[in-house]
Amino acid sequence: MRRTHRCGDLTASHAGQHAILQGWVHRQRDHGGLIFIDLRDRAGIVQVVFNPEITPDAHKVASEAHGEYVLEIEGPVSLRPAGTENSDLPTGAIEVVAIRAEVLNPSLPLPFEVSRDADLDESLRLRYRYLDLRRERMKNNIVTRAKVVKTMRDYLDERGFIEIETPILTKSTLEGARDYLVPSRVHPGEFYALPQSPQQLKQILMVAGLDRYYQIARCFRDEDQRGDRQPEFTQLDLEMSFVERNDVLELMEELYIRIAETCSQRKLMAKPFPRYSYEEALRRWGSDKPDLRFGVELVDLSDEVGETTFNAFSAVLAAGGVVKGIVAPGWASLTRKETDALIDQAKQFGAKGLVTLAVEADGLRGGAAKFLSEQETGRIVARSGASLGDMLLIVADQPLVAADVLGRLRLEVGRRCNLIDDNLLAFGWIIDFPLMEWLPEENRWTFMHNPFCSAIVMDADAIRANPGGIASNQYDLACNGYEVGGGSIRIHKPEIQRVIYELMGYSKEETEASIGHMLEAFEYGAPPHGGIATGLERTVMLMVDEPNIREVMAFPKNQSAQDLLMNAPSGVDERQLRDLHIGLHLG
RNA sequence: GGGCUCGUGGUGUAGUGGCCAAACAUGCGGCCCUGUCAAGGCCGAGAUCGGGGGUUCGAAUCCCCUCGAGCCCGCCA
């Protein structure tokens, strides 16, 4: 290797050393006489100075170099002349005085500027991802991601975990997201599925006695994109034998504290992480992944309007619903148009409507105000703690709907009122989820977390008798409004596992076809076990304060699941399809 | 599948019916310039305003269709 130093590593302590550097032209400043080039490599930027009177050949190379040319330069590392130091640059005390320069490779004019942090069209960035990744912000994100992964590996290794890989070509599951399928050449008409997570195999590893497993696991889900969702993503997946819920929680909490303290500028809002039951999280913040960085908690106003003649409230209360609200500070000044937009948003979130009541000097203003008695409005204001100039946002609906809609509106309020401190990481555990949830459209039960999650009371008859009322051993890690991860203490007794599938509406045959291999494994001395999986990208997003999962992946796909750099997906050769016994029926 | 927002020189923006045969910054080309660090100064090239159709005396601007992008809802054990 010819290079002697990395550009960004040079400091005053290197002064006097002879350096050979290789890197990219970040910027060039041509003074006609002197030329300055900021040379950049992964470590950073250093100024190189070219003097035409001393080294005319090197100066000529520098004068022809443009942005992103790859240069090799050679010369002494020198303290800068007094008064020309640049304190903004880590290498600003020194410069390299070039005595020789060579263009290793030129660059075409760029489709966008690497040396500038600008908001660019994303399809352009993705098409030229190799240029995008040269930008400071993206480089930092990718480096931080590597640091997070290394922290995870080091930490789990210290605690006796072993990293085990599980197959990428695996079996399709009945429940969950849509699978990515891979046709089998050897078995016509049969398919592998890419794993949505290594869930079943990690449990089988526990049966295998491997005791403490982890994996930085790639997962695939063929669902539509979101800001925090990609078709393929990475999880920290782990599983432990002979543990209880608290063992997993404490293990993960210590890991995430270490990650936050070593990989992020942001500060932990609380440690240890607070724990809230699912019921409390929904009641107070309207979400099972609440953003705990700000208040604006939900208020139950059902009692305050219990006797009301206002039909929108009384009808809902009579049907077993609730009337709940939040206080938006200062929103009494919202225009009619803004208020209408808010109501539309509430409807999009699933509410039948939204009652807005502005707190003004002479009472409450809003469409519903005239239907409420003075006593009622007085009680509402008192209970909610709303002050002059605030606006009450009230939803009357079934408890889950009201909580969900207000939870989303709460985030909107937090954002728009600048109540959120960007510098904070507010982790919290959400525990005591219900084991199962009723699907009215399908007339059956389904699991809340995954079908392998155990109940706190592991009694087959009790579960059968009241599936929705049984508390489970599920736990989620939430942070700043994201679900970072979730896990559970699992079912390790085959007869209990069968009850769950029975409640989900599967026949004995369907159950055997789907998870017969696991049920069989559990007959051979399965240890009690539990684990968790957290999203790596979401973790890194939180550490570097990025709002989008694509910013922490080297080569993400766009909103329509395309890779714009490689141009995937793409058509394939007829011959490949024949080999796979695939015929196309395009609509 | 649905809703919302956006699409103007290479890039990022301004322009919301005539003042626009489109402006600014940056990048690009040329010239000048020996201590800059987003170097500076002067000159120049570069856009049929995503595409198609319509309304109008007149359209980047209004309407319809279409393509593309992003965000959200549905979906996501």
C-alpha cells in the first residue's frame, strides 16, 4: 500500500512527516498562483497546497483536478502559516505541501454535489447511491450502524451468547406478512419462503440445548413501504433458555443503554427504562409504542359528559364506548380551515368525527359547544386542565378506536407545538399485552404478538375459557414513538401450543402441516425459553436521529420496492422460467 | 387498493393568467487572481417549466388525463 496516512487522521503531531495520500477532491480553490485542494478519504478531509513556483508539475495536475477526481499526492505535513489555521477542521492546524501529484482516476461532472449537504430528490440519490454514500451524513450513518452491530456482538459475546445463522431459504408460514417466495427447480410447483424472522428456528435451537443464541438476521416481508419499513431489513434476534421475563428485559436494557451511550449524541431520558402495561400505555398515550418525550396525555371525559343530551357522545357511551380527549396548547387560534383539516385527519385515522373546542375568554367555541351544557363544558375544562387559548380535541368511540385516533393526533400536536426534545431517547417497556385478540370480520381469535407467546398463567382450560382476558408474557421495547422490538417468554409445551392454534381456527391437520415439526421437537425435552428481536435499522435511526429507514441502509429500495441502482426487480430469461416450471399470467 | 403533497437549466430553489423568448444560487466552460477553506472577480453555455390534451387573445401558472417521486391510510405474526 502506497498511502502512508489517512487524510482525516493528520494533526499537528504529524508535522514534519512525509505523507503519501490518496483520496477524492472534495473542493478545489484555485487562486491563479496557489491552489488549495481539500482531499477527502473515509477518515476526513485535509488541505493540500500546491505552489506553482516550487512544484509546477504538481500545480498543473491540481489545476486540472475537479470535484471527486481521485488523486495521489505526496509531500511534507506542515504546520500552517500563523493566522491561516482553520479551527472548523480537525486537520486545520496543518496542511500537506504537495511536491508530487497524480490523477489516479478522473470523474465526470457530478449529478449532484457530494461536498454539500442538500435535500435531494431521493430517486437521484438512490440511482447514484455510491455518490450519496460519500456525503458526510450518509457516511456517518453507515459507520454508526457498524458500531451498533459491533456493540451488540461484543455485549452478547460477553454474556455467553453464540451467533448462529439460520437459513434464508425456508418455509412459508400461514400467518403474518406476505412472504417472498422462491420457486424450487427440483420440486416443481413448490416454493421456499424467505424468512419474515427466524422465530421457529431459534426456538428449535433452544430445544437443541444451545441455550443462548443470537443473530444479526436479515428478514423479508412483502408488504407496502413506510418511512420505517423496507422489504428486507435486519433484526437483532436472540433467544435464551431457562429465563423469565425480567431476565430478558434487563439484558436488553443494559445493551440498549450501552448502544445509546456509545453510538449516539442523544441523551437517555430515563434509566432504568420505565415499564408500562399495555393497558396503561393505551389509556395514557393512545399507543402501545408511545412517544414518551412529551406529555399531552389522553383524558377520559366519559364521566363528565355522562348525562349529556349531545347525541354524538350519549349514543357512543350507551354502546359501551368512551369519550376521551387531549389538550392542544395554544390551538384556540387555529383557523376554520386548519380545524377542518384536523377533523379530516381524525377521520382518516378511523374516527367517526372529532369534536374541537377552543377555550376562549367567554367560553368554549366549536361546532359541538352549543350541544353541551355550561356545567358539562365546565367539567370538561376542569378535568382536562385546558387553559385559555388551548383547544380540546375529543373523540367519542369504542375504547381502542378512541385511543388510537387520539394517540395519533397527540403525535401531531407534539410535533406542531414543538413539545418534542430532539436530543432525547425515551425508551420504555410495554408489558402485559393480552395474549389474544378477537377478529370480528373473520370470527376467530388471533395472537397479539406471535402464536408462540406464552400466557402468564399457562392453563389450557383458562386460555380456552377467556382468550382475550388472559395476560401474556409479551414485551415490547418502545422509543420515541417507534416499536424498537418485541419478544416474549414462549410456549414450550406442545399441548398449550395446540390450544392456541385451535383458537385461531386451525384444524388439527392444518396445525400439523404448519408447525408439526415444532410440536414434535417440543416432545423431546424442550426447555422453558424466551427471547426478543429488535429492528437494527430502527435502532440506528434513533441513534443518529434520522426520520427514514433508507438513511441508515447502504442500498435501500424505494417506495415501490425497486432498487434503482441495480435496477431490480427485472425480467428474467425465458430459460430460467422454464427451469423453475413458471409460466407468467400478466394481467 | 385509497388519500395528500410535489415535479421549472446538471443540482437546489423563485416565479400561481400578460411585467417570463423564465430569475437566483451552486455546478459546468473560459479569462483574471499567491493564503484560501462554501475563496473571490468578470464573461459564457445550459430549461420547449415531467408527458399528453383542453380552456383562453394569451398558460410554468387554470382544468382533465397520464407518468414519476415522497408521506400517510389499508397492509405490516
